[in-house]
Amino acid sequence: MAEEVSLRDTYGKTLVELGKKNPDIVVLDADLRPSTMTKYFAQEFPERFFDVGIAEQNMIGIASGLAASGKIPFASTFAVFAPGRCFDQIRVSVAQARLNVKIVSTHCGVTVGEDGASHQALEDLALTCSLPGLTVIVPADAIETARVIEAVATHVGPCYVRLPRAKLPNINSDDYRFEIGKAVTMRPGKDATVIAIGVMVAQALEAAAELAKEGIDCRVLNMPTLKPIDETAIVKAAEETGAIVTAEEHQEHGGLGSTVARIIAKHNPVPMEFVAVKDVFGMSGKPNELLERYRLTAKDIVGAVREVIKRKR
Amino acid sequence: MTPSDSNNASSGTSADNVKTEVFASNEDLKSVAIRLRRHIVTMIAKADSGHPGGSLSAVEIATALFWKVLRHKPSDPQWKNRDRFILSKGHAAPLLYSVLAECGYFPMSELSTLRQIDSRLQGHADRTATPGVEMSSGSLGQGLSFAIGVALAGRLNAQNYRVYALLSDGECDEGQVWEAAMAAAQFKVDNLTAIVDNNGLQLSGRNRDIMSLEPLNEKWAAFGWHVTDVDGHDLTQLLDALEKAKKVRGQPAVIIAHTVKGKGVSFMENNVDFHGKAPDAEQLETALKELA
Ligand SMILES: Cc1ncc(C[n+]2csc(CCOP(=O)(O)OP(=O)(O)O)c2C)c(N)n1
Ligand SMILES: [Mg+2]
């Protein structure tokens, strides 16, 4: 197993690197700097760091004002609070206003663990993907996180980046290049495709290795950009492999699975299975126990691939 | 042109050396105010919808700002040293549009397109649609936070523009306003003046019957702001307070402007029915007679 690295720690350190190069980068937080890891930036550039206190709506508004005046604000808190607490502020003051605000939220999904349902964002992608012009990105490891943060800092336009609390194994190599809107083929294959995001990409690779033992040749796509999504890669996967499984640590409603389903329904309907949270809230527990409870493991992906292959035409 | 492909304020370019002029006028402000009121009732009547009450109550506030206080260039809305005016009470867009047209940001004839499909004059203020509109609003309670961000950027960039945010009183029911109030004091944002259009009415009744704001002055003071109280229809008092606010150091300034909702049109004054209702043809005629 590859070394496990914290994506939020990488986020915090990448911000410092970017801050050294670009004086226009400013960072906002809502009393969570030790958790979101914006604390590194706060230490290095106190005059460019604004802690608004426990006031996420105000944080987004201040970020939009900074963006309108030429700054590149990164605003961070837990995903349940942004977009959760301040959806309307993101909708009007960021997306509708077309302002260059970067919202980077941590502690998404059930892998938050012991803090339980109130702190486990499972609907943030449905919320953010519904907003016109907002770019939505979910990195799958620390290496990708660094590239994503660099990319959103340069990209002009509002972005939402979703990070987990948990450490994850590095599945990309150091020379990994990230491009907004492009899927990454993690493993070629012709019998079925698993399209995964975030925490689930490593699980999908494990599943594909398992399936290979049974002679099932499974393609794995990492889909870091959920919006604008790589339609070409999805349509190609449907055409070439004839079956698709999506895997995400998010509600089945409104996340990766429903987006992929919409695209293949239009272009090339093939059987699909969905590895996702099935319309329930999370609970306290150890991250791995919860992934098992909510059927979000490599084993569940293996089962879903076997099922979807049975239904292939 | 649709709002989405029109002027995006953030992409505007501006050079300091272009021959654009800072807006100046020696006109009698009282006659400006009357013209603005006539535009407001006329455009809302034409659109057959909109918010006359809260547009009329803030006419003198806007007049004082755009004609005497703000440094701005109508021919260069993105001039980088301009003072910023942020309309947080976005439903008063007809007031802002009337002001911008009178100043020359766009042709006066465009006022009659308010709220029509593809118009640059959207129902609520939209920065991506209208030259001179600094921020999109319409969801109450958000403008002060934005204004703080603009003020902080000015400080970081060592620019000496000043930021003005116009809030309404019912809007102060929103928790975000008080989050912003705390933050502005904490960050010692002294290049910001907020003005509260304290007309005493909100959508469905009097503030004090729905959600009392009193004591409003003391609340702002307790949140760390320099507070001034004025008659919001008295231009001399407004100009005086706006000038004094500029000199406050180390804390943000707020002006509580006591106003009358629907001011200037007898049957709209203090009448909650005209919060969000257009006058009919006969009412418009009466209104315009009163606003001669
Ligand atoms: C967040 C939000 N909630 C509700 C509304 C609907 N609304 C529009 S105007 C208004 C009343 C506003 O009253 P006030 O703030 O006092 O404004 P004014 O009297 O100046 O018109 C309401 C409730 C809104 N625009 N935004
Ligand atoms: Mg009011």
C-alpha cells in the first residue's frame, strides 16, 4: 500500500507556496484554520489572512468583495458549512455575480468519522454542481490536491474544491499533470468502466485488481472535475466497455452517478450501477467502519461491476 | 443582448490616463431628487412591477452620494480608483438605474426597459448586466459583507477609494448583517460607510410589529461602529454626516438615515402596500403631478 498523505495538509502547504509567488492570493477561514490547514498561510502571511469567526455567510461575501477588487480569495471551512450553511451567498454573491472566489472545503463524506452526521457532507456536490459557472473539483490524493489548488488559483472563475478529512494513499505519480475538465484513465480495460471520485478512486483501483483475478478487465477513470465534466471520456467508456459503475462518497442523488447517467442516457445508454450513499444520513464511527456500513468499499465496487456486466447487451 | 453575455464588470479594463472625467455637477440637488423620483415611478409603472417604496425613500441618500460625495466616472465604470457604491437592498434597483442613467452610465431611454426580457436593467441589481452596478443583490443581507471585502482589498492594494453600502432596515433582520458588522469592526475597516435606509417598514408591515430593530443606533454602536443619526431626506444633514464619516479612523461608520417609505408620493408614503406594487396609470398621473 502506498504512503497515506493528508490532502488538507497538502492544501495548506500549497497555499503558502502560491502565496509566495502571487501577492494577490488571500485566504479566509471561519475559525477552522487548524482543521482546514489554512493555519500555515495565516502564519506566513498574517496580513493576507482573514478569520471571520464562526460566520460562513459573511466569509463568502467578504471573499466575493475581495475577488471583485482583483484579489484571488481562497475561503475554507467544512463542507457542511460551505456550501451547506451559505448556499445562498455562494449562489448570488459568487456564482450569479461571476466572481473569482475559490471555496475549498474539507471534511466531506462519512470518512469524517466520529463527529457523525451533522459533520459529514454528503450533498455538497449536488448543491455546487447546480450553480451555473461554478467549477467543481474533487481530488483523489495529495499529489492531485496540490495540482488542483495550483490550477484553480490560475483559472479565472468561481471554483469549489472538496477535500476529505482522512489521509489517502498516493495513487498518482509525482509528475502527475492535472487539467480542469479532463478525466484521468487510471487503468485501461474493456469489460466495464468504474468512474470514481475522491476517496473512491483508490477503492476502484483495488476493485479492478480484484476483478482482474476473475478475468474481468475493468477500466478505471478518475473524474476529478465534476463540473464541467469530461463528457467525451464518459461516452467513450460507454461505447468501448458497454457498462458503467460510478463510485462516490456522496448521496446518490445529484452527484457523480446522476451526472454520468444523464450523459450516457443522452448519448449511449448502457447498464449502470451506483456505489454511493443511498438517501440516508451518516453516523459516528471509524472511517473504515463507515465506508463498510454505507457500502463504499472496493468490495462493493467489485459487486457492482459483476452486477452491471450481467446486464450488458 | 442577454444579461449573461453583456458587460461583465470584472472583465472591464480601465486606464487612469484616459480623458474621462470625474463626475461633477452644480445642479440643484433638490431638482435632481425630483427627477429621480419621476423616473422611479414611471419605470415601475411601465414595467407594471417593482418596488417603489424603498426606491423613493433612499432618493436623497443616493443623490448626496452620486452628485457630491463619490468620485466616479460614468464613461469609465471600471476606473480603478472610483469610490464604490454597493446597493445591498437590491430591490431598490429602479433608484440605482435612475441615478446611473442621470449620471450618464447608459442612455436615459433605457430606463423604460426595466424588467423586460433581455434588458440590461434586471429586476434586482446585477453586476454582470448593468454598467455601474458594483454588485448583484436581491437576496437581502449580503451587501455589507461584499463591501468589507472591497474595502479590505483597497487597504491591501494601498488604494484610497472609499466604499459605501446602502442597506435597508428590514434587511437588518438578517444575521449576516451582524456577522458583517462584527467583522468590519474587528478588521478596523475605516474606509467603509454603511447607510441604513431606516424607513420603518418592511414587506408586510412595520419593523416594530414584525421584528423590532430598536434600539438600532445602540446596536450598531455596540457592534463597534461610529454611528450618526440623520434625517434621510435632508441633503445638508446627509452631506455633513457623509463627510464626517470619512474622517473616522480605526472603525467603520454607519449613518442611520430616518426616512419615509414612498417619500414624495402622497398615497405611497408610509404605505406598506406600495412596498412592491406598481402604480396604475391613474396613480402614475397623480404621482407625476405631485412630483412637479
Ligand atoms: C433574503 C431575503 N429574504 C426575503 C426577501 C424578500 N423581500 C424583498 S424586499 C423585502 C422587505 C424589505 O424591507 P426593507 O429591508 O425594510 O426594505 P425597504 O423598506 O427599504 O424596501 C423582503 C422581505 C429578500 N429579497 N431577500
Ligand atoms: Mg424598510
